[in-house]
Amino acid sequence: MACAANPNDTWPILLPVNARRDLRGSWGTSDTNLWTIGANGRIARYNGNDWSATDQGANALSGIWGSSANDIWVVGANGFVYHYNGTTWQPTSSQTLTNHDLTGVWSDSKGIVWAVGNSSVGAGTIFKY
């Protein structure tokens, strides 16, 4: 995705649906397919004209990554991990992750997903899915 210089040298504000919640991450494939995540499990999508939003629970979401428009991963507090397949968001959480606040996620072209964050005792953690 190429970025063109803004002739006014400004950043216009584009508020997602119910943007009163903290936003903590963004990812997209183009200016007509942008996703944001934030507090209270809020996931919002911008299609180039309008925002639509969904809530995935009360847990704050902190990391988002995708390899395509139909392969997006989101992570957050209490080990919550969601995957978007192009149609729906599905939880993929595991008991192993419940005492961890996940803050970042990345996946490769083979479908291997890495998540990072902190454990309940304050130690850094790395998970592979």
C-alpha cells in the first residue's frame, strides 16, 4: 500500500463507530479495508466510507495482524485470541493463555501465529499457535 503526501500536511480525524473507547491498534489491506481494535473487545472496520463495529467481549484488545483480508488475528487481555476468516470472528482461546495479557500478534504465510505479552506474574511471554 503506497502512501501519498497530504498536501495540507494534516491528519484528518476519522472516528470509528462509538469511538469513545480507547483504540489500541490498527491494520488493513487498503484504504477501503481498515480495522481498528480497542477496549471492551471493540473491533471496527472502515470500508472507505463508513465504520461498522462489533464487540467481542469485555476484554481489552491490544494487537492485530493479518496476512490478507480473510486471515486476520487479534489478541488481548486474559489470553483472548480471535481469528477473522473473511466472514466472522471466531475465538481461539486456550486455557494456557488465560493468565496472560497478549499485546502483539504476527503470522506467517504458512499459518503459524506468534503472540506476545505478559503473564500474571509480570514475566514476558511468547506463544506459538
